[in-house]
Amino acid sequence: QVQLVESGGGLVQAGGSLRLSCIASGSILSINAIRWNRQAPGKRRELVAVITSGGSTNYADSVKGRFTISRDNAKNTVYLQMSGLKPEDTAAYYCSAELRNGIMAWGQGTQVTVSS
């Protein structure tokens, strides 16, 4: 099993920056990829960014050029650096781990609120 804990959310003005962290523990070697997802009130959960075990990254079109996903293997941590934040980025952000057995593990989420 894999456990995920997110942190780093908060309230920021439009144009500002935040860095979210996702710390993984447990069966780390079973992880294929880590994803950052978000869900705004009344909207469906959406994929924001993903980083694979090989280091490949991919982003939603809405955040390309503004968000960067990275990892620190020594700390078992994946980061989401968010810059140029917009009010429409307001959401609960969740990290998830895609495991080799097909199971998806989820964290508890961290709230990001961007004021205009």
C-alpha cells in the first residue's frame, strides 16, 4: 500500500505562486506515476499534471507554462510549482499514485484559493 500526504495549499492573490508537496510512504517502488488532480466546487475532478517513474511529465492544457511538476526521490516527494495563478485555479488539489497493480492511491487533498 501507498500513503500520500499533500501540503502547501492556501490563499493567494491572482498572479501569485504556491508550491504543493505530496509525500509518499509505504510501497514506493510499486508506483508507476504520480498525478496532481484538482476539483473545483460543482465541477468534475480533472488531471492537472503527471510525472512517471521514468521522469516523463505531462500537463493539462489549462496549466501548461504556469505549473511545473517535479520530484525529489530522496524525500519521496512530488511537487507542483504553480505560478501565474488565476481565480479559475481555485480548487481542492489531490495527488494520486498509479500503482503497478492498477490500483490508484489518493491523498486527502489541500485547498488552493486564488483571489482576484
